Amino acid sequence: MIITLWLFQILNNYSHRETLEKAKNEGFNVPSLCDYHYRVKQLDDELLKSILEECAKLLLEDKQILCYIADATGFGFGDKYNLNRKRGTQIRTVQSHVRLEVIMAVDENNRKIITAVETGGPYESEIEMLRKALKKLEPQKGLSFIADKGYDAVDIIESLLDRGFEPAIRIKEAMRMSIRHPLRKLSNENWGRYGKMRYRVEQLFGSMKQKIGSSFKLLREDLARKASVACAILWNFWVLATYLFLLFLSGILHYSYA
């Protein structure tokens, strides 16, 4: 019940009190506000991530995966109006946002499915978050793994090769500094072949924030990090619900024609 209420709260961008009021009006036996707030704070981040991963496995079962793409996005919390007022270098001092690192798969039906996530505080290193997220990624032989030049660390390329992937990470280049490391050269060549698919992760972030929002009615960073994981779970749930609806609709049409 606590996880359901939490996902419902993030989906609708409600406060804790609004969430309990809405659920109570629908006839659910909800906990007190104090109890609910405490139970949400105690939610295990790994439990939320495991829900996401199990949903991804269900969606990708018996499906051909075209590629994997990694990137990070941010969600605001707390004083979002202060964030909206600032510009340029001032905005880099604001601490009221969290980072969400996403690894997503694109399947044969061009569905964007989140397979693993990692969260971090403001200005968290995207490379460090990806290193943690990669530990949960199952080996996939011959599939491309696409990422932008913010992830061009040699150890990440080596980790992808060890898991059977074709690393397609864009490598930073300069006019007077060429790419020398052989693995970085390989990754940059693969980027030339597969890099055009990276826009799909930007589509994912845009659609997710359009449906759920880009900031939370929360004051604590730890809750905002749990909320960012909840956003990823809700995205996979939306993909699953769409698939089940289309499956149900096709069954009805087939029965009516028969």
C-alpha cells in the first residue's frame, strides 16, 4: 500500500496530505499522515529499483532488443521558484535538484524501456552513476551501447566489452589532440555507426517529464531521489499498460470479426 500511494503521489505531483485525502475519498484504508511520511522515508531504494527491473524483464521477454542507450537527467525539488529565477553561473550553485542515470533499451517495436537506474545528488558525476548502473545490466552479445561524450572513460568501455556489448560512446576530441587509445578509437568508430539512435533517450526524458513533471513537491533530497526512481517505474508501467490495452483491443477485434 505504501509503494502504491507513493507512485500515485509522484504520478499526480501531490503532496503527502493530498495523496492520503484522494485515496481516502476513494474508499481505501490509508495510514495517518505521520505514519505515511515515516514509511516513505524508510522505503528501500533498492526495492524500488528491483520493481523497475522486474517490469523491464517482463516487457522485454521474447522481444528483440535493438540497442541500449545511457544518459542522465535532473529533477527539481524544494525551492523550484528560486531555480527558475537564476541564470548562467548562478544556477550552478543551486542544490535543490537530483540526478537520475538511466539505461534504456529500444526493442523491435521501438518501445523505450528503462532497464536500470541510479540516483545521485546535485552535480553528481554521471560516469560514477553509470558505473553503478552497469553492474545490474545483463550481458548482451553484439548489441550496441550508446552514450554521449560525458561517459568516455576507458574503464566503462572495457566493462561494456566484457559484457559483450559494442561500445558506441562518443569521444571528446580537440583540434590538437587526437584519439590515441585503441578502445576509445573503437568506441568513436561505433558512435559514427550507431550514434544517430541517441536522440531516443532525449525523447524518453521529454515524454516522462511531460507526463509526470520535472519537479517534486518535496523538501528532502532523499525523498526526491526516491521520487526520481518512481518516475522511471511509472514510465515502464505506462509502456506495460499501453501494451496490455492494445493486446486486449486486438483480441476483441479478432473475436468480433470471427
